[in-house]
Amino acid sequence: MIGKISTNHEPIPLDLNGDKNTYVNIPIQEERKAIQKTRNTSPGADCIPAKWFKKLSIVHLLKLTGFFQEICSSTDIPEQWKHSVIVPVPKPNKDKSKINSYRPIALTSVCSKIFERILVQRITHHLIVNKKIPSYIYGFLPLRDNQLAIYGINIAITEAHHQKKLSESIWKSKVRTTLAVGKSWHPYSFKKQNRLSLLLRPPNPTEGTRIDPITSDHIITLPNILDVLHKDICEIHLASFGFQDKAQPTFMIKALFEETISEEFQDYFIIATDASKSHIYTSIAGTSNLRSFPFRIHPINSIFTAEALAIFQAIDDLSVPDSDLLILTDSFSVLQTLKNLSIKSPKVILRLAHKILMRTKFHQKIALVWTPGHSNITWIERTYSLAKNVTDSNLYIEWIAVEDICSYYSNLSIQKPIENFRNSKYLEILGDLLSILSLAPWLKNRHEDIIITRILTRMIITPALLHRFGLHNNPFCSVCNQENTIEHILLICKKYLPHRRIFWLKLNLNLQIFSSYKVFLHTICSSKRHLQVFLQMMKLFDIY
């Protein structure tokens, strides 16, 4: 059904002279790491699976390493690696009598996959270290993704706006777009939709606007924000000084703080920041010897976001161009997140890191120092008072963190059904239900999740429930002559009395404590062990 196609290629000669010989030596640790990352998929024509390689001893791994090094030296790829087993896999819901209903899968040698993984890792490392990959390439690279690219575009637009270079419609001279057809450069423009969003649209040729050719100067390059961790740019002190030990008395913390400032940071310009969140306002504040600010921000923002935004705003509003900056904050979590910066960090932390990095053009050094709150340190107490005493007259910043928006609507999606349930007639019938989300970590699979949910809502399938919908002739128990509901089966029915006793003994409980079905549910859901024993015993009851 699938024909045999053979194509021969001339081997590409490799230059192994000079320093490039260092790439020939393959350490056994690198080989072992490549083997561990190889998935246990179907083997190739040699029928050697990945599990076989993962169980090799040190002696055999050394022999395999020598084999790989010989391939690197001779550039002679084994002939068996150049062939693969083609397996036709039928597409779902397709006519299997037609060849178009199959997709071919090539099964190659696992050994060749291991060697390929080693080469790919080395090539990628070489290109990144020697900066051979352009800065506008974001796909399939460590510490780069589409979020970072979008963030770079956003920063470029914001800076252009602050510099009065952004009109209502600007040509997209800073965004490189490659289309599937032709892979050419295409100009786009940004059209302002509203205060918070920009629409990317192609230009109208009839507008008569001349399109300038896009050069390399127009390409946005986002600085590597991870450089903010370099000591020449930013220092983060979480436990470097004696005053940062909160176990000490307040007067000792204050005295050690003043001593540290006079000895370590005497030439720094001091800025203190803080944030406050109450049921009325969420606010940020910053202060220095020259000026201060208190601002209100959107109440959806978390206190974490507010603390980071306070530092961000202080760098903009309070810094001076001639001195290094010492920024004091009582938010340990913000500084710890900034110290462990990665591309997956919260957006406000990435923005803060970029803001700190931008200060390098002023040849400024920034030191971020965690300062214990409520320790009578004048700088922190003054900033705390500013943030706490905001009013409607203070400036309002309309900025919301993406993570806080998602968290807000996630909580809302949980609270709204609960509120609707409490206002419905079902509360009296079902009682105060336990949250299935709180039980989810104790459940092993989706099947157990469904069973517990049905039991909590009394929708587990029983003869009485089937009779309600006309699917069962007799709703009564054949032994007790009572309605065969879930309450009757689990708590009353004489037929299951032996099983019930075993259940109570395993849990070391007394049957008399279960005065109602609600008490029973709260008992079995009170711990992971009770819940697991209950799910095991469910097999002994006639429940569908």
C-alpha cells in the first residue's frame, strides 16, 4: 500500500580542526541525561526499546559513548540509522479501504534518537552562547516564548507613547511578520481601539501613504531581563544584614538598620515603598528625602502586585539621575520572586525587572533591601502611613495585573454557584454540601471524583432514583420494604449490615454517631483515610 522510496545523500564533511575538537568528546553524564529524556516509544527496525538503554550498566554506557565519539570523529553514520519502519495508522472515522485514510508513522532506531538528542543539545548551546540566534527569534528556545515577544512589543509602544512618537495610527515598523506564503515583509499598522487595547490591521493601499522599507533598525529587540540579577545592575538583600532578623527586639532592629545604612549605603539615595489593601482601597506609596507619592490602584490587584507596583512607580517618580538607589520594602515575597526571576514569573515582576534594567542607561546601581515592617524604622513607618491614609482625592492608576484578573474571575466562578445554591430550594434538601475541590487531592482518578460528587448531591444511581424516572419497577427494598435510596442503602438496610460493620471497624467508629445522612457525609469526607476506605467499600453495595 505504501511504496518503498530510497534516497541517498552525500555525507557533509565536518571540519574538526582547532578548538572544534572539544565537541567530539562526549561525557558519560551527557549521554545518560539524553537516555533518561528519551521517551518509551515504539522501537525502530533493530527492535531495541528505550527501556533497554535505561538499564545499561556503566561499562556498557562507556562502550556506547565510545561508539558515539567514533561517529563524531569519522562522520560515518551507521547505515541502519538511515532506514525506518513505516507503519500506516488509520485515521479515525475514515474509510479504511482508501489510502488517504491512513497516516504514515516512521519508527527510527532509539539509539539514533539518543545520538540526535546529544547533537541537538550541543548545537543549541553553541548557538545561544555565541549569540548566533537573532534576538527576534522566540520559538523553541530556553527562556523565550510568545509572552516575552508580546511584552517587548508592549514596552516599545508604551515608550513611544511617552516620547510622543505614537499617533492614532502608526506603521508597524517595529514588528517583524513572516507570512506562510512568500515569507516576505508585510507592513501593518496599530489602530487604537480603546484605552487598553490596540488593533493590528493591514494598511489600506488607497490611503496614499508611502510604505518605507523595513530595515534591521526597525526590529524590536527586547533586552534580556534576566541580566537584572547581575550584581553590576541590581543587588537584592533578603538576609544579608543583622537588622533583617525579625526575632530580635524592635529597638535592636532599628539600631542595626541605622548602622547598616551608614556603613554600607552611605552614598546611596534612599527610597522607601509600601502598599496597603483594605475593603475600601488598594493603594501604593513611596517616599524619599525630596518628595513622596500615594496612589490608589484597582482593588482587584493583590497586595503582592501592589508592593511590586510601588517599587516600579518609585523608580519612575522618586529616583535621581546622579546617585545609586537604595530601595527599602517590607515585601519579602516580591524580592524573593525577583531574585528567582524566570520567564514564568508574574507579569508585574517582569515589568519591574525591565524597569530596573532600563536604569542602566543612567549608569545607576540599584540595591533592593528587605526591611521588616512594624519595627519603628522611620522610612517604613512613613511610607506605611502614606499608603494607609489614601482618599478619593489621591491619583488613581488604572492598571491591573493579568494574574489578578484571572484569580478574581476564578474565585467569582466558584463563589457564584455557591451563592446561587444557598438561595435555592435545594439547600434544605441536600444540606450544606462539601466542596468537591477540597476533596480532589484525595481522589485517585476521575471515576472516584464522579462517585463522590453523585453521593454528595444524592444523584448516585439507586433503584429509588431509577423509579423516579420510570426506569425501575419497584422503588422499595426487598428486605426492609423501605424506599431504596442512598441513605437507606448506606445507613439502614439490613442486607448490608455485615459490610457496614466491617466499614465502621476499619474506621474505628460507632454506628450510633450517624444520626443523619449529612453527619455521615461529613464524617467520611473529614480525612483522606476515611474517604479512601469508603470508596473501597462501595463495591460491596448495590449502587450503580
